[in-house]
Amino acid sequence: MSSAAIIVACGLTVGGFVSSSEFTTHAVTEGNRAFRAMIDTDAIGYELPDYSTLDDAQTYEPLSCTIRERGIDGEESVVDAARDLLGLATQALEQRAEATNDTVLMTFLAEIFKELGELSRAEAWFAKAGENGDRNAIIDLVVLFEEGQRIDEAAAWLAKATELGDSPSMLTLADLLKRHGRVAEAEEWYQRAIDARVPEAFQAVVALLKEQGRMAEVEQWHWRVIDTPDP
């Protein structure tokens, strides 16, 4: 469960961003105005910005630390109002992201839901962004899957990234498989990464062989690299 401080911080930042956008709704605008009026800026120690840009909206983490330190998250009515505003604001964001296929908004939504502990919704939006070609979203999704020990799903998404032409994902996939003891599969992907001239792929497979005491094979891989034609 997310902390009250992060809920309040996200309410301020996400609510502010959406209420300043062209896709805001009357409910978000009024909800944001009423919520900000509940916040004691003297307790925070500075005048809150309007969070009108996406960069501003992504400052919820340091803001949550201030809110926690100053005890602003201690009032149940403030937390409830933040939660209500977040519901309205994220709904507007979801509609906008769906309508425009905007991967920046998709990953922003995913990050917010991850912070709020709503991991299934975070996964869904990372996946949507990944399906639209955002490699960083795929990597974030893979991290969630690996944390949840869903290794097959993580591997499948990295393989999908390679199909989209993202060669570095070959190395990322090989490293993932290596971490989970699937050495034979890892070696196959290291070879593909080497064939694609992915930087550090050769060093990675050499490290794997040394860890397993397979020193005689290091030279064989060295000659494989030399014999690999440019892609």
C-alpha cells in the first residue's frame, strides 16, 4: 500500500498538471482548486508551484518527503481529497493517452500507478507504451516482472523488443536469463548480441564463462567474434 505522503504529493502534482492541460475536465479543475486550498503552504515552507508541465508533475517523490516531514499527510480529510482528485486526474490522463497513443503519457501513468502500489495498472500502461515502441517502458515492465519472479514474461517482452529492432535488448535478455540460471539460453542471446555488434556483449559472455570455470571456451568465443561479419 502506498504511503499517505505519496498520495498527497501525487494529488498535488498530477492534479496540477492535468488541471493545467488542454484535456482537463471541469471536475479535475475544481477538484484541484479545492484540494490546493486544503494544503497549508506555511507548513510546507514554500509556495507550491502550479505543476503545469510534465517535468513539474514528476517531482512527486521529493515533494512526498517534505509532506511526510512536515506532517501534512496526517489529516485523513487531506488524504481522501488527494485520492479523489487522483482518480479524476488519472482518468483524464488515461483517456488522453488512449486517444493520442502518447507513450510519454503512458509511461507517466505507469510510473504514477507504480508509486501508488497499483502494479497491475502500472504493468498495463508500461505494456501499452512498449507496444507503441517505447524501449524504456519495456525495460520498466521487465523490472516489474523480474521483481515478481515472472521471468518468462520478462523474457518474452525483451524478445519482443529485439523483434522491433532493438539490438541492445538482446544483451539485456541474455543478462536476465543468466541471472536466473538459464545459461544455455543466455549464451544463445549473447551470440545474437555479438552478431549484432552490441557493445559489451563479448565481455559479458566471457565473464559468464569465467564464472563457470570454462576458460578453454574463452578463446573459442574470441574467434567467433573475429569471424562474425558486420551486420
